Amino acid sequence: MESEFERKVLMCGIVGYTGTNDATDILIGGLKRLEYRGYDSAGIALGNDEGIESVCRKGRVGDLEQTVAGMQLDGACGIGHTRWATHGTPSEANAHPHLSCEGDIAIVHNGIIENFMELKEELLSRGHEFTSQTDSEVIAHLLEEEYALLAFDDSGQDDIANAQGRRLDRTPDKMIASGDPSVLAQAVSHVTERLIGSYGLAAITSHEPGVIVVARKDSPLVVGAAPDGSYLASDMIALLDATRDVLILEDGQVAELTPSGIALFAREHDELVSCEYETTHIDWSVDSAEKGGYDDFMLKEIHEQPRVIRDTLAGRLVGDRITIDELGMSPAELNLIDKVYIIACGTSYHAGLIAKNLIERWAHIPTEVEVASEFRYRNPIITPTTLVVAVSQSGETADTLAAIRDARIKGARVFGITNVVGSPVARESDGVIYTKANKEIAVASTKSFLGQVVSLTLLALLLAQTKGNLTTGQIRLLFSELADTAEQVEEIISDTTDIDSAALACKDASSALFIGRGMGAATATEGALKLKEISYLHAEAYPAGEMKHGPIALIDEGFPVIAIATKSPTYEKVLSNLQESKARGAMVVAIATQGDEEIGKYADHVIFIPKVRDELSPITASVPLQLFARAIALERGCDVDQPRNLAKSVTVE
Ligand code: F6R
């Protein structure tokens, strides 16, 4: 028996198409592009005036594709969904699309409906029958009721013809359509008023063939018109083959897609009013979303890192000054900052740990780094002179967003560092730096992490410049060394022989320790996370000085200790820790500075990296750790791009 908690449907992908082509192939193609977001079940629904045909499968989109290949699905309008559930066994019944009782309405939903229990009870009491445990299904049943109220007159006569007549008044083949919303759009709008929580949703009905209606709140949705019809997706990557001019929906907006174009509406006093809109041109190459000749996305993305460093730094040194105009704060305002909070989750949090060291060293501003899910419930002390820096690759992590909102309510200035243009983090922050990583497909973050570290390094330099703690000469030198890391990373990834042999030696371990001091301790945290998330090998990071306070008890013959042992003020101390580890039988893998002749005495495997100043060492030292984790994961037969139980964006708590 499945538990009610299975309702939590997270981090899913949504697609839709209405036009002149066969929708099935387009929907499956779109779902494949989104599969990195969630992959435990998938489904599509196609609608025409004879009804709605829906097919769902547990498993990957490939399983769904095989199923539909053997069917005669007919239709040029449909919606699709790929799902990732938090609890219990993913099942076909819980897969989207969900249908109304009569089967004349289908919906897909991304997000979570917090008041679904209350709504479900209400709907059950009125005779609705549910077929899944999901929260999303309430939307289909609510729509069924709302649609009936709007579309059928008191005698039960179908009033759809009128509604269709109104829609046909619109100028075809124009992105900006005018006129009244369809009945479905009105019904969706009314239903969303009853929903508490987050949603990106798309609906179709057999009463209005060719129409798809979408709405969103705190969950991304983009739509785009192409010569062959209109498209929707929860991520623009699924649209890029069809169109590069997209409309990024805002919370509260409702869009209506027809084969001839897209109409946008906003709610005003219980009414949907038509709005004009501008599209955003996306210039990423579709190829950047493909593997580009590499065995997996993770490797491709690791190789993109020199480019990310260069792009992130481009235009940031103007004359002798670090320039981040997007910060939206004057030098006088910046100068008042007396406290920095960095809030983030996972890998982004680790980028924050690195930045704390830099901000405190260079700008002398006390800095705290906090996991967003803790920050938001802890009532941290924030004043108008606190700068909150929210770091999020996806820009849509629920906890990070909630923390931003809390911080703003408390009066802080919030600065976002994100990879996704127009993402909620970008929109809800006072200023934003884009990390220029471009789309990251592999679930494990690599190039985005480096983009974050470089962006945060820039921020630290800017704060130091504003506070007058670094001279212009020092700033120029640091910036130039930062820029040099692009070439150094190129050198590291050009030869992975030593990394691969260290990985081979560690692949059968059941646990590993990552250690370092100072910048190295922060780098170690990310090394351990990369290893555990893609190879399922348990790994922990510890400041090396803490070894004697507990973790050293873990060490016995062959236990891997991976040390960040680059040249730094605490290098000698790290060597002592390695000696202690070796004395207990550890297999030591050291990330060390080229030219270090001593390290070989303390380590079984040495991975040399180019010499950089200590403050910049996380940029270079984290790259071999990414490659090390990937090599172990491949040795252990793991899927490095789509590790089990993980999803790329965590859009609910
Ligand atoms: C790990 C990883 C995750 C994310 C975390 C936060 O490789 O990718 O730990 O870093 O889920 O995601 P964002 O940065 O999108 O807020």
C-alpha cells in the first residue's frame, strides 16, 4: 500500500506541443531533454475532439517511447511529464498526466500542492474518484468542475462553440494574440486561485482541441511559438530545437497555446486580461546541451571549465577596478556592509565555504555560510547592513529561494549568484551575477561550481576594493592570477593518468576521507560530495586538524585518505596529518603542487597541479577531485550523469 507521502512529486519536467505535426515524437523528444531533472516515470496525453489518450510508464522516458512506438497515437496536441518522487516506489498510477473523472481533461504538474488533502476530501465528498496518490491529481478534478461551470449552461448544453468562436477572432500566426481567453484558460485561472503551494502546470481538454493552457507559481515554465506550432516546457532546453525566442512565464500569468500562436493573460480582479509580452532570445547552441563527443555530460562539462572561467571574468576588470554593475549597490552602500551571509545548498554551499575564506581574508568582513534549509528556520540576525549572497546553479532551489525571501523581509540586500538567466533567484535578488556556465546537464555540478567560485572570488575582490583593504596593484595582480587559472585547469584536464590510477586503487573501498586545511578544507567538502553522489562510495570531508579528534579511528589498512596538500601556510601541518594516516595503513592520495619533491614520501598516489596562490587553489584543486570521482564512479559501473535518487533541481523543500 502506498503512503500518502508519495504525493510529493518533485523536480519533474513538463512539455507540451500543439501544431501541425504529430505531437507524440515531439513530446517524447522534449521529455528526453528534460530527463536529467527526474526519471522515475513518464507519461504523455494527446487530445482531439474525440477524447484524450494518455499513456504512462514507470521508468525512464525510453520505456515510454517503446510503449508508444507500438501504439497508434493520433494527435497534434499534447502534454508530457517526467517525474521524480521523494518517497516510496514510483508507480504508473502516480505518473502524470492525470485525468478528470470523465477523462476529458488532462493535466501535468510540477511542484507541490500543499492544501491537496483538504481539496481532495472536498472533491471526494462530491463524488470524484481518484486513481493516484499524488497531490497533482486534485488539479484535474478541480478543473473538471470549474470547466463544467463555465462551459455548460444550466440545461447542460455545451457552450464551447461560443468559446471557440471567440478564440478564432484572434489574428493567426502572431505571437501576440488578442481577445478573450478560452474557457480552459478561465477554468485554469480559477483553479489556481484555490491552490496553495507551487505549480508549473499545463492542461488540455477534448472540448477545445488544439488548446493548451499553462500557469505557474514558483515553478518555471517557458513557452515559445514556432512555424509548426506552439511549445511549452519547464526548461527552455526542451524548446531550443523548435524556437529560440521564448516567453518566460511569471507567477500568476496564464498562457494559452494554439497552433497559430500564444496568448498571455494576467489575473485582474477575478478576470483574465490579455497582456502583450516580449520574448527573450536564447543564443545557447543546442549542441551545448549535447555531449559534444564526450562519453558523458559530466566529462564534457568538466572540459568546459576553462571557458567558464574566462567568460565569468570577461569585462570584470575595467581599468584597475573590479566592476560588477549588476550588484545594484553604490560603492557607498557597499562600504556600509559589515556582515555577509552566504546561503546555498549542496555544491553551491561548498562554493560559499571557499568564499568565506576569501571575503574574510581580503575584505575583512565577517562572513557566515549557511545551508539555506537551516538559515530559513533559524531566525538569523540580519540588519540593513548585512549582505546576503544566495548561490544557486539552477536559481530555483526551494530552500534557497525561501531564505532569500526571509532575508529581504528582514531588510538585507540580497545578491544572487546563479547560472540561469531569468530564474527565480535572479528575479528575487536585488542584484545578480550569472556564472556563465551555460546549461549544466549532468546532475553532479562541476562547471557551475567553478563558475560560482570564480564569481564569489570576484565579489570578494570587489568588497576588498570598496573597503580599501587591497591596493589597485594587488587587485590587478589577483585578477590576472585568477584569469590564469583557466589555462591551469586546461593543463589539469589534459592528462588524467595519475588521477585514473589513483581512482583505480580506491574503487573498491567502502568509505573515504577527504582532508585539508584552510582553503583545502573547504575544497575537500566538495571533493567528498562529488565522490559520494556519483559513485555511491561513502565519503566525508574533515579539516585535517580534526583527524585526531575522531575520524582517525576509521583508518585501517588501505583506507583512502584524499588530501588537499598544495603549498599553503598550513602545508607542513597537512604533511603531519598524512604521516599519521600512513602510519595507520591509509592509502593516501595527495593533490599537490607541481615541483613538490617531498610529498611522495607521504602519499601512495600524487596528483600534481600547477602552482597557484593559496586563495585560488580551490579552483585548480577541485578539478582533479571531479575527475577522480568520475573515474571511480565509472569503475564501479555507475551512471555519472544521472546518479540514483538525485535530481538536478530541488524545487520543493
Ligand atoms: C551536487 C549538486 C547539488 C546542488 C544543490 C543546490 O553536485 O549539484 O548539491 O548543488 O542541489 O542546487 P542549486 O545550486 O541549483 O541551488
